[in-house]
Amino acid sequence: MKQSTDSGDKIRLLRLNSLHRLTNPRRRFFGQALAVMLLAMGTTLVAGPSDAEEIVGRASVIDGDTIEIHGTRIRLFAIDAVESHQSCTTFTGQRWPCGRKSALALADLIGTRPVSCKPLDRDRYGRIVARCFNAGQDIAAWSVANGWALARARYSTEYLPLQDRAESLGLGIWSGTFENPQSARKKN
């Protein structure tokens, strides 16, 4: 090990080594004691995304899988909608603005009724990922069932039967061909 000449580095190294020499029960005890002390001092510990409070309010639709409530962007859990700028092609060869239609369909569903969202996580862009409901209806499930979004099996398989049904009925984006939203995002 390289010897440090800086006294601050030596102190940090001594503290680190002394913590590593403690047995696991001792580390756990000191961690719990620190948490209790911080709470007693009135310091708030940061809660994880799954511990976050429900977000409720009137929602604005950003696109087919993202809404905003009280200035907070929320990505709908386990779905991926076509991008707002995307076009789809019918089986007869006509192009149509499926990305805008997806967003408009979601806006029509929500209307002016309040939406309640239970945060589950954050995505790589910092948006909250949540399960959201409008008048008791799972918004993501509705979007997939009506062919306006794809189920993301990587996160949950519960919407896959809804996607299969929408595809078999030719609903929404399944009424023709479309580019996978992930591929479309990579191009832009």
C-alpha cells in the first residue's frame, strides 16, 4: 500500500480501516445508531422511490407513456408507447401520426378527472416510474389493451395478454406496421 504524506489522507485511511475491522453486527449496530441519532436531531432520511407518497392530481399528457402532475413527470410503468413524432403505416400503405394519436387517446381517457400514481422507481432520465390510475382504471393497462403502447416484459409480464389481444384485433398501432419505439428513440 502506498504511504500517504497528507495527514488528512492518513486520518481517512485509519477511519476506513477501523470500520472494516468491525464485525458485521457491530457495523449494523453503528449504522442503526447513526440513523436513530439523525432522526432524533430532526434530520430526514431520504426515502427510496418505492416509499414515495402517492401523487394525485390533474394530469397533462406528454406522450403516450408519460404524464405530468403538479410539474412532476411520470413514466407509466411497464409500457412503451410510440414516440410523439412517429408515424405508422396501415396495411394499405397509408401513413398516419400514430405517436400523436397515442398521446391524444391517453388524454381523452384521462380527461379532467384526477389521476393517482404510486411511484415505484426512477428511470435513467430521473422521471418517476409509477402505476397510475384514473377513476380506478390502470392507465398503462388501458393503453396496451387499446393498442397505443407496447408491454415491456422486461419490467412486468402482466400486460402481455392485453398486447396479444390488441394485436390480434388490429387495434391502435397494430392496425398496420410501426417502428419499435426503442429503435425510433435511438435514431433521434
